[in-house]
Amino acid sequence: IVKELTKFGTYRYTASSKEVTGSFSNRLSKIFRECITGFDYAQNLVVIHTIPGLGPAAASAVDALGMHFVLGCIGGDDTVVIVMRDNNAAAAFCSEIRNILG
């Protein structure tokens, strides 16, 4: 995840132009361990709470993975909402986050 200046003088988070390698856990574990304060799911929606200012970074990290079961993310200042393809995908994703956080 890279923070870059836009042509409008604001900042945005984008995926690095370098190819991402490694497993899901390796790519997200550092970001998630550093910024997640809580998470849960309801039906096919996953809500992740982060420390202030890191919601966009967490959302961008999830988007950059290009997982077929993630339909999209919305990242606010300290909250990320992830729309999953189905309820099972949401449960599995939260289980993976739980494993990352230990």
C-alpha cells in the first residue's frame, strides 16, 4: 500500500506497482496486526474497525488482493465494510483474520 498525492492536492492509498507475492496471510498480516481493533460479520458483510486513519489502507489492501469472493470494499477513517459474495465467504474471511491476529 502506497500513499500518493493526487492532481487535486489530496492523498489516496493505492496498491504498489510491484507485483504482490505470497499467501493471503503474508500479504495482509502486517497491515492487519498493526491496525485492526475489531471485526465481525453479518450475512455477507464484514466490518473491520481500525485505528483512526488506517481504514483506507486496510480496504486498499483487501482490494489489491483481487479475491473473487470479495465484491468490494468501502474504507472510512477507521472502519472498512467488505461486501462478500456469500455468507460462507464472510465467515471464512473473518476466520482468516482471526488466525492472522492470533
